[in-house]
Amino acid sequence: MQIELKQLGKRYRYEWIFSQLDYVFETGKHYAITGPNGSGKSTLLRILSGHLSPTKGSIEHSKAGKKIPSDEVYSTITYAAPYIELIEEFTLLELLRFHRRFKPFLPNLSLDELIGRLDLEKSLNKEIRYFSSGMKQRVKLLLAICSDTTLVLLDEPGTNLDHQGMLWYHQLIQQFALQRTFIVASNVEEDFKYCTHRFSILDYKRKKQRPTEQ
């Protein structure tokens, strides 16, 4: 998966969140988008995922040199973020089975193996609503990282994870991130220490002004 941004910009009312962003996310590389809270990192991830449209510029997703139609981009992406909720009425087993219908897991990963990696065998038939915040975050990360997609977007992946949870997260990355494109938005080094490419969203900020275009 490659993503090319050309003069990309997003504005809310009179404020440009970022603008004139030219960048190429290349296949199989790991990227960190950095910047303080409220700087626009999550907004950029939403645009990369196709969930939000830019105000200006263009974004193109391609695979093996072939452009991916905009209505098919979703099938190539998994996305974990604090603002993306799990279906809390499902049990863990129901959630994994439901997710698998729309986003198959990586080859040779069975449901039993996934549950074992979560270390939540005793919670298999417990509804998600009764999970702790740390347990929910593990489930979100597992669904994103272990699905058979070429692009993984992670927004503040360390949210609600304790020390053991962060070790678990990095083990998951080591096992399943190879040759896949990862883009992590965070201002915490521990969240993206494995990323070899980094840029700050602040480099693409400009002052608040009234819009001139229609």
C-alpha cells in the first residue's frame, strides 16, 4: 500500500488544521505522525483512512503501482483509535467472529490463537461492556494489527495500556508488522519507537484566516 498526498489541506471554519502537505507513505514502511494534542494528527489519520475528506488537495491510495478506487480503500485498511468503539453488546468470541466476516485475519491465525495472544481465555463469553479500558485497548489493537490488511493506522496505541500492556503491544508489532505499512499518530515516543520515518504535523500548520476560496 502506498499513499500519496498532494497539497493536502484541512480546514474547520476559518482555521487550517494543516495545509500544503506533500508526502508519500511507501509500502512496507513504518511512520510516526507527531505533534501536541489538538494539532491535527487524528484528523490526518481520518483522511488517510477515507473517513474524512480534505478541504484542498488530493490523496491517492495504490498497490503494486495500481490505483485503488476510493470505494475499495476500506478493505485494505485497519484502524485502531480511542474514539473508535467496539460493539459492547458482543462477547469477545462474538466480536472476533463478527470482525472476521468483514476483515479476515492474517493467514494461519485461528480464533484460538488470537484469544491466546490476548490472554483473555477466561473472558471469552463475557460481553465487551464489562471489559476494563486496558482489555478493550488490547482487543482494538489485536483486531487492527492481526487483520489481513496492507495498511494499519494506529492513533495513540498506548492509551489505557500499563507497562505489561505496552510490552504486549510491541511484541505484536514485532510479529506482524513486517512488510506492511504502519502509520502511528502520537506524541508519546513509546507508541512509535519502532517507526523509522517521522514527521511533525506542526510543519504543515498556518495561521487562522478567513477563507478566500468558495
